Amino acid sequence: MSWLLGAVNVSTSIMNKARGLIDQTPLLFVHDPSSPFLLMAGGLPETCLHTPTPSPESGWAVVGVGLQQENETSRVFTAADWHTVLSAKPDQLLNQRGHFVALHWDAQGIHCFTDPLGVRTLYHIRSDNGVLFSTNLQWIAQLSNALDIDYEVFGAQWLTFNQISTASPLQNIQRLGAGGYLYVNKTGYFRTTESPWSPSWNRASKSDFALAVSAYARPNLPKPFSLSLGLSGGLDSRFLLASRYIHAPPNVHTFGPDESPDVKIAARIAGDLDLTHRIIHEGVPTESECVALLKKQVLGNNAITTASAVLGLRYFPQLHKEHYAIIDGGFGEVARRQFLNRLLIKGKKHIVQEDFTKALPFLYTPRPALFNKATLQLMQEGALKQFQTLWQELPGHKEIGLENKMDLFSVRSRLPNFFGYEQNRLDQSIISYMPFAQLDVLDKTFGLPIRLRKNGKAFKSIIRKNYRPLSHIALAKGNATIPFFTPSLVATGLVKTRKRIQGAPSSALRHYFLQKLKTYALDTLSSGDVKDYPAYNIKDITENVTEYYNGNQAHLDFVDWWLSFDCWRQQVGTPI
């Protein structure tokens, strides 16, 4: 990822260790040994911008992407834009579109900010009598020797759809959440505040929502970049295509094998609309390349995906080399009322009564049982606490409506802890942002009546109005295709029925990837570090991994998730 690393009033040895962590030439380097003060930033030049003449007395730096809506289009921030914002009124960052960590400093101290939705984040810890802060969790862990996983925090990530709070998953390290502000003075004193975004609750029409999205589907990009839209067979990317197509057809790209329903439908759309369409799919690389890709992925996204997910996430550097920036339909689900429906339908009684113990299981997501009973108990207690705390922080359901409260819960929990982790990783490789995760778009989303959000009704209506032929092409859902106007619950039932008839989606590529990692996996399994790790249920891990590599593919999912978690655990938990 594009990154920041700072140290204030810490020992010379920690300063030297911090400099030694960086294996590339920083784009920004500021060092004042008399303070002492060290600040470095780097990564992709387009997603790491900084003051042109930095000094220990003044300057600014930003990692991520800033956006500004201009009439019916939008503009990606330049260094000059950031200079204006950070030099004049940095408090206006609470209304700044995009995803970013921004900071400016003067002779007295450093002011750090995270975007209002918490899509980019900053970790910090007191060390010696000073403070360390970075966008990279591993670096803070290694510099401070805070290497232990906090299973009360991590529990929600493993047991539910993602972590619910914006706490750090490592003990003693703090994490700056949405609308965060961290001030550190040159003596090491610091304070933090957080101001997460809330909707205005002003009524919005379908036209208001469509115009807000359309602006971010038509960005003015820095030269020489042009836009490529990530097109799948789903509804969200099709909405972006319809928003853009009426003005200027974009280039589109799709990841995956030719036989995938997503690829088939995307290819049909591109053919019907005469779009320049790039289908990107390659075979599994060598073992050493697979291991390197895995390590890079899990550090970027804190192991929120399986190990094999890296296969679909390795092409962005090539798109950047070809001078493309990308957008996709990420987080479009919140405008279609697709999050927390199981809780709404099956657990409504419990959540209305705020019986969180009974409501929590409706958030659970099946993941392998890697952990022993004592650790699992901590994880369950932590998930319950996070669930209860966030739910009770939000406005009451009688005030804003239960479905609105669930969607705001998703904004506060899922954006920072799932989409945000992925965005952190993407910022290392390419200019990228999510049109549906912008403040004005979300405000219009919550302004839409619930009846227009359910079943993607507003989406489908706007697509049909903007470009009717797109409503004549089926949608991909999982490994199946469904008619365009199928209601969500019916679509879910159809997919489940077809899965029972046809079997589970093909896992051949995942299997091939895990076979490439066989030596790495078995060596890891036999290591003392794994056998002696106190949180593990080592008996079940050994049986599942061994069975899989003896030919039983029923254990594929277990191994895929274990490799992701263990690779992350070892990297953040290894001292320097």
C-alpha cells in the first residue's frame, strides 16, 4: 500500500529500526535528530502525495485518493488540491470525499487525519516516551514488540462477516477510526478523537441518487490516466456502466476464467455495447511466486480473504503500467438493502429487544474452527461486545427505522473493516476508488425510501431508464445466472436450488493454487511455531491439512482459510 511511517521522541535505536524497515526509497523523508522526529512516506506516486519542499518545521503528506465533485463530474485530487486543503482548513477533511490518511506538521507537532468513513486507517502506539504511527500494522508491531493478537478484537472478524469495531487486532496498538484525528507534539504527548460520518436523513429521489453516482463514474483523472470500469455480471457494476455509458462509453475489464458466469455476462454486455473489454485471467504461478503473493496480500488486508483469493487480485499493477485508473461496484450492496438481511428476517425479534446474545448468531459466517475452546470463548465475547457497543452508539431504530439502522451499522463496520482493508492494498498498485462509498452518494442512499432500495428497485429502474438494453441481460449471482428483475430473496432461493442440483461452484483453480503451496503448507504445519501456538486447536488443524494434502478435497476451504490466517499471524507476530 502507499504508506506513512512516523516516529516522535523515541530512542535512536527505534529510529534506526524504523529506517531499516523500508526496503524502497521513500517518496518523502523528513528527519530531525534534535527533536527527535522521523517521517517517511512512499508507495505509488499517484496515491502518495506530499509537500514539494518538506522540512522538520512544516509540510504535509497524504496517502490514498481525494475526490471533488464538479457539476456532473468529479476530479481526483492533485498535490495542489491537497496543499490548499491542508494549509488552510484541515478541519474540513470531515467533509472530504475519497479515502485517505492525511497529515500536516509544524514546529510544535503533527496533525493526522483519516477520512470520514474510515476507509484508510492509521495505527499508533506509545513507545519509550514518544509515539510511533503508521498505515502499516506490521511495522508498528515490530518496532514496538506489540506482537500479540487481541482475540477479543479479532474474534468478530473471524466469526462474523468482518470485524465490527475499528480497534486494532493487535494488543496495545491503537487504531484511528472514521473521521479520526491524532495530534502528536514534539515531546511525545498525543491525543485522539473520532467523528464518524452520519447521514443528513434528507429525502432524496432516484434522480438525486443517480446524479450523485454518475459524477463519480465520470472522473477527471491526472494525465496520462484513463478510466477502466471493473465489470462483472452483477448489478452494481452494471449501474456504474449505465451511469457512464450515456455520456461516454468506458473501457471495461473483468477478472476470471472464460467459463465464469461473471465473465460470460460481462463479455456479452461489452459485445452488445461495443466496449473495449479486457478479460484478465492467468494460470497459477510458481510456488515461490504464490508464497510471495500470499504474504503481500494478507499483510495488506489483515487476512480477511482466503489465501487463494490472491489469484484474482494480482493484475492491478499491470493495469497501472498501461495508465488505467479503476472504479468498481464495491459497497453498492448498501444501496440495495443487501446487508444484514438474515438478522432482519430471522433475528428481528432479538435485535429489536436488544438481546444481543441471541441476535449475534445471525451475523456469524462459516469459517474453519482453527482455535481452541478458551480462545474461541474470548472471540465470542469480543464479537458480542463489539456488536452491542456499535449498535447502541447508533440512533434508535424507532427514530430512523430498523433497516436504516442496519445499513448505517454496515457503513460503520463493513466499510472500514472489509472494503477499507482491500482499498489499503489497492492503493499500492493503482488509482482506485468506490463511487458507492462517497459521502454525497451515501447521503442520497439513506435519503431514498426503503421501498426503492429493496431488491435493487432503484438500481434496476435507473439502469432501464439510462440504457434499456442492459435490463434485457441476465445477472450473475454466485455460479448461476438469474433474470434481471428477479427479487433478491427469490434470487437467493434460485441460487441455492441450482447449487443443490449442480453441486458447488468449481474450485479447481483454488485447489491448484493450494497444491502449489503444498510444501510451504506442510512445512508450516510441522513447525514448532504452529504446533506450540497457544491459541490453536492443533489437533483439528493437523487432521484437516493432512487429509487435504492426502487427496480429500472436502478440506479445501479449511486449508485455504488457515493458510491466510497463519501467514498473517506469523508476519505481524515476528520481531525484528
